[in-house]
Amino acid sequence: MTSSASLDSSLPTVQPGSFLTLHYRLAGPAGDVINTFGGQPATLSLGAGELSPAVEQRLLGLHEGARATFELPAGEAFGERKAEMQQWVARKLLDALGDPDESYAVGEVVQFPTPDAQGSYAGVVLQVRDDGAVLFDFNHPLAGQPVTFEVHVIGVL
């Protein structure tokens, strides 16, 4: 870890359940997957599942204003790639979940509603069959890869 955080104990410190405003970047060997440094900072609640547990763990103990970079080994941040996370989805189901006129292209990221309709998850199109069925990869894009996590903690509540 590299860090430019001061050890000023009067500054709020990230704890389990903290509400944070921060800039962060998650990158793998092919480059950035998420980077908020050029735009609006992110706001999140630690422990709410918005970041992986391994990434959240790196935030604990950082003070407001801290900047740090962490190198996480392959598989630690988002787990290993799992073959069972690649699944064929029938065209009939895709039509029921979205626009029946939608076409799907290899490499495209498609959002799906969770069963309770309270959230969503994403899959990357790997293949499209002639019958319209689509093979999706539901693994996190950084699963099984080393990850660089860079953070600037702006605010801690």
C-alpha cells in the first residue's frame, strides 16, 4: 500500500458502517474498470455491498482526506472466474425482461433486474445463436485478476 494519509487523530476515520464520499479507481491488467477521479465522487455505505468485502477492508482505518493505493492479488478483490457464471439465456426470457426488438452484440454489457426487482446485475454478451439465445458472462469483469484500488477519502460520516 502507498498512502499520503496523515495520522491526525482528530479526523473522522473509516469504520464498519461508515457513510463515505470518495473518489476511487479499480483497475485490472487491461486498465480501468471504474474511475471516478475525473467526475463526481461516489457516495456509499460501507458494508452495503457496493464494493467487494476485500476492497472495503482496505478502506477501514483511513482518515478523511487520505489518499491510498492498494494492490490486491488475482482473485482477492472479486473472486475467481467461475465457468458456471457463463449462462445461455433464451430469447423468450430476454424479450420478457426487456425490449423484444433489442439486438445483442458480443462485448455488450446488459443489465438484468434482480428477482425482487429492487436492484440489477450485469452480464457481458459472449455469443449470440441463430435462434436468438445469448451466452452471458455474469462474472465481475475483474474476477480472477489482480486489481489496483486507488482511493481518495473525501468525507466520512
